Amino acid sequence: MPRWESDAQGRLERAALDLFETQGFERTSVAQIAGAAGLKERSFYRYFPDKREVLFTGGELEAHLVAQVEAADPGLPPLDVLLTALGTAEGTFRPRDFLLRRARVIAASPALAERDLIKLADIAEALAPALERRGVGPAQARFVLDVVLAIHRRAMPRWLAEPDTTLAQLMAEATAELREVLAPSAPTVGRVGRDQP
Amino acid sequence: MPRWESDAQGRLERAALDLFETQGFERTSVAQIAGAAGLKERSFYRYFPDKREVLFTGGELEAHLVAQVEAADPGLPPLDVLLTALGTAEGTFRPRDFLLRRARVIAASPALAERDLIKLADIAEALAPALERRGVGPAQARFVLDVVLAIHRRAMPRWLAEPDTTLAQLMAEATAELREVLAPSAPTVGRVGRDQP
């Protein structure tokens, strides 16, 4: 990540994260972020439409994921394609420590948490056609994407908190956990859809 | 649903849906919705904070779901608790035809689609503590919720389009589909997290 360390966009992202951490997202202005990054306020808007976007430069991650899905072995089932793509992409664009602090700041701000939700849906939206080109039906593509995003969400906090792990490994563990959650338990299956006592 | 058919809130919801369908969400004003419902504009704001909210009166659904989870047999696994709660709640508050038209209007408007996403996250947020009170850990509670919402999203369009089905039945089918998607396929498991060719 040598370019990100020194370029203006990276400086703005790190300045924003510092300020969001110390004084909160709501109380931070674009002028402050630009100032802390040694830039004019005007320059901020060359990179981001507003301060909500400064932690969500998802374009490069999204493009990387789509390329990964498109390059995957045609015989690989969609679940494995997505687990591989997501499990290896994170950490490619930003240092893990930055991502950990970013996750905390997002969790502390409802406005940022909403943005995060929408950004994930955008990523799913972008990946669905890539799955469909592999012959997966549109509804199933969206279903597998939703489930893999749930797996990703389960694995991410542990990966961020445990430096000796890989995200791919923790996503595989979350997948195994999900298999157990879904294992039919003899007396309950018949109850689905019936009345509660 | 006798009350909803005749009360002011129900009239506003139906008027909004009609207008969103015929002229689009963006081009519809609060004054038009209120007028079509035979009410003053001021009255609209007694029920909804803005026009984005008129199709998302989720409070009653959320309370119903939480109550269902709390009333469920303590021995029932979280997946079954949620499948039962969600599978039987929909259609309790609004007619299926209204929900079908509503789903189309939401899909056609990015602003409404964002609102829908956030509303679903709010429902998950409200249900998580109810699962935790059953002894499920917070991270797993959120995971099972995310997965059940994915199952719900897979089942919902089919339920809306196929009048002879129950949502519970289609959610059970989507759950079975997910078990298949997750079934380990011998040559691929080892590849998760490895490089693509």
C-alpha cells in the first residue's frame, strides 16, 4: 500500500479517522479533515462527495472482487468463488489496524453504520451479474451473496481482533458454524410454520 | 385487518402506494398523498415523519416478531424460532396484494430500497436481544438473524407472486436450498483462501 500511505486521498482518510475517533463523526467538519491532512477544503471534494463517504472508498474493492469472481475456475460453486474472493481481498487495500479502527468508528455512528449497510448492498449488486455470467440464476446469486456477506460479517470482527488469523480461515469457520446452525434437528423441522404454544 | 382498511393511516399508505405506482416516488409530494387520502397535509405528519416512511410502518411488525421470539419454546434452536416468527408474521398486518405492489414500488426507487435495507437492519437489531435472552451469544445471534433475513429475502418474492403458498413453506424451501449451497463439495473446500489460477 505504498501509494495510499503518502497520497492525498490516504491522508484525508487517516485524518478523518483520527478526528472521528477523538471528537466523533458528528462534530467533525470537512474543513477540519482537510486541514489535518494539510489540504484545502476544496481538495477534499476532489476525492469524496461528503464526509460520510471518506471511510467508504469501496470502488477499488468492488472492482477487485468482481475481477476475482470473473477469474475463478468455472467449475467452482458460487459459494466457494465468493468465499475465496472476499477472504483474500480484505487487507489488500488498507492496513488491518486502519480497518479495525474504522470498524469501531462505524459502529459508533448510526449515520456511518447506515452508509456501511448500503455500501455492502452495492457490492452485492455489483457481484450478482458476475455470478450470473457463471450460470447462477439471479435470485440464487443474490441469495448466495447475502449469505456470504453474513459469513463475512461474522468473521470480520474476529479477524480484526486476532492478528494471527487470516480472514479466509475465519470465514471457513463461520461457514462451518452455519452448517451446524442449519443442521435439521429432528423434532423442530416439522414445527416451522406451525403455531407457537 | 379491518381497522387498517378504514383508518387514516391505512388511507395514507394506500394513497401513497397508488401515487408512487402511477407517477413515481420522486414526483409524489406529501400534499398529494394527504389530498388523495382526503386529509390535510398536516395530518400526514401525525403518522409519518416524511414520505419515505409511509411504506415502512414497521413498529407493529417488529413488536410482533419480538413477542413471537419471546414466546417460543425455550428448547427450540434460534434458526427455528426465527423461521417460525418471520414465516407467520408477514400478511398479518397488510394484505398480500398491498405487499406485492409495495415490493415493486420499493424495488423501483433507490431511496426506498435504502430505507428498506435500514428497516430490515433495525428489525435484526430489535430481535438480537430477544435471542440473547434465550442464551445465544451476541455475535451468533446477529449471524443467525442475517442468515434468516437472507432466507426471508429469497422466499418473499415467490410468496408474493404465488397465491397458493405460505411464506413459512417457501422459507423452509429456501433453508433447504441453503443447506445444499453449503454442502461441502470435495475438491473445493481446500481451495478456500488459496490463490485463484
